[in-house]
Amino acid sequence: MIDIKFLRENPDAVRENIRKKFQDTKLPLVDDAIRLDAEKRAAQQECEQLKAARNKLSKANGPLYGQLKKADEAQKAELQKQIDENNAKVKADDERRDEHDCDGSHKNRFLLHM
């Protein structure tokens, strides 16, 4: 098994090693592994951004709930609307995180044996 960091940094050395072992059929796997690693890293980065946005929205709801308790009827409707909008954004972010499998429940590992 090859370390993905080594593969990412030295794809030519890995390809040469495959050629030396006369396993030319595995050469396309190097490019596939690099491509999948890049996709995984991009998805992880987007997941982190979604988590940050979700945390920011959740944190913004705290003071709104406090104001909601003290507000009169006219203000309550507006505050509740803001809270509902924030909650909808949080739910949308959660759905996008699920699309990217941010919790890692479905491990996307690409093992390259040589």
C-alpha cells in the first residue's frame, strides 16, 4: 500500500516503480488515486466551510431567542422569522454536508497495492 501523501508528491516515482515490476495495467490507477484524493480534499474543505457557516448561524440564534422572550407581539413575528430563516439555512447546510459525507461514515479510501 502506498501512502497517499507520497503518491501525491511523487507520482512519477510511483509510475516508474510500477513499470519496473511489469505491472503496466496498474498505471492508470495512479492518476485515478490522485484525482480521487483531490476530490476528497475539496469535499473535506467544503465540509469545513459548511460546518463553520452552520456554527455561525446556530450561534446567531441564541441572542434571538433571548430577544424573542422579551419582545412584544409585533417584534416576535419578525424575530421568529429570522430564527426560522437561520434554521432553514442550517438544515440546508446539513443536507449539503450529507451529500459530501462530511462525517466520514462512508470512507472513500483508494488503496493502491504494488
